[in-house]
Amino acid sequence: MKKWFISSKVTPVWTVMLLLALLTSAARSAQSTPPITYERYDVALDLQANGDFIVREIQKIRFEDEFQTAFADIPIDLTADIEDIQIYEGNQPYVQDGEGPGSFRWENDGSFILVDWTYTPTQPGDVRTFTLEYRVTGGVWIYPAGNILEWRAVPADRSDIVVDKSVVTVTLPAAVADDQLRYTAYGPRFQTTVTS
């Protein structure tokens, strides 16, 4: 399997474009300790042989206040569907349509899949890791000159919450040769590594 890693959007023969929109430390407000900081916002995309891809958004969050809910918006405009939505805290799966901590709900508003989850309340200094996992169908663009995978890996609108560090990993099917891969990334400074 071929993997490449983008620290901190990826482009034909096979083109992968990942959109990163990170806030840097310089973008922090005058507030010395924000109530929430993403210590890590890592994203793993695993392209399947049938053209679907599995997305895992791994969010390691430091809390400096009490919180017990979170949300995510998954754009659906360039997909056929978003399926198999699941939330995890660490390795523990949350229950869909349950009640209270350890539960999540989602709905399709026509433009986004809106995901909300509830967790046990945090205390200042807590660090928690949540994973939002889902399957994207119809998200790969197929052209005679090559195929394109484009995904907004780290969303720009995160309510002004700072991301300290991010790594985006894309795993392609083994059938993709090095000379068939082009990639591009957009966002703040980043480094790209390709491995076989």
C-alpha cells in the first residue's frame, strides 16, 4: 500500500487534493489560555479499491473549562453519500441515537452531514481524543486522463479553535504506481512524504 503524509490538500494521473485550513499559534486571540485547543487534528483517508474512501478525523483536544458536547459538519456537495458514521472516544465506540454521555446523532441537512456527540463533562486540564469515522461514496472524480481524490481534511470553520499540529495520511490501493501519483496540499506551511 502506498501512503503519504502531509504535516500541518493533495493533485493527474492519480491526483489527490486535500484542503487544510489550520490556525497557527500567531492567530490565537489575546486570551492566553483558550478554553479548547486541538493538540492534534489528524486525518487518515483510506482509499478502497471500489473508489470509496474511509475518513478518520482524530481530534486530540485539550480543555480548559467544562464541556460535554461536540459537533462536526461533513460537506456532501461533491459526494454521492456519506455512510457508516461512527464516533469513538479513544477506542470506545459511541452509541448512535443513544442518550447522555457516549452517544451521538447525525442528520443530513442537504449540504452537510451534521454530527453531534455527548461525552462525560471535562475539567480544566483534561485532554480527550475523539475519532469521527465515516465512508465517502462517489467522492473520487473519474476522468480519462486520471482520477482525482479531493477532500477537505481539516475544516476551516472550527469556531476559531486553534490547531497546534496536524498530519494527514492518505493510503492508496497497492495498484497505484509512483509515476501515476500527483499530489498537492493547500493551507499553512506543510511537508509532504511519500512512502511505499
